[in-house]
Amino acid sequence: MILPALIYSSPDKVLFSHTEAARYIGVHPNTLTKIVKDKQIKAYRRGPYKVYKIKELDSYINALPEYDEMGKGRLERRADECKKMVG
């Protein structure tokens, strides 16, 4: 059985569930749905669930502007999001 909040991995790829992918790129799951509809990130199916390749998520993140309107850099935003996920 595939559970939606798990991370799937194999030697050549890593897949995130919809919720985990949204957290990874720092957006709400509904925002990720819009990003997928805009074809900026591709979603794959594993049974009834959507999953996302980490390489494609990283490519999306790397294509974002370097700094946001607050002057915070991409890496700083990612570090903040990772801290939220962990603790």
C-alpha cells in the first residue's frame, strides 16, 4: 500500500508525495497543484497518488528568482523551510 506522506526512493530517483513536495519547495499543496497545472513541474502517478521527482523539484527551485521582495535569498528561504519541516 502506498501512503501519501511517504518518501519513495530507489538508487536512481527519489519521489515525494504531493504534500511532501509542496513542503520541499516551500508552498501550500494547493499552490503546488496550480504549479502542476501551469506545467512548471510534472506530477507522476503511483496508484491513486501524485508523486514528484526530487530532481524536477530542484530544477523548479533553481529557476526561481535569486531574491524575493524582502531581499531574502533562495538558499535562506530553503533553510527556513527545512527547519520548519524538522522542528
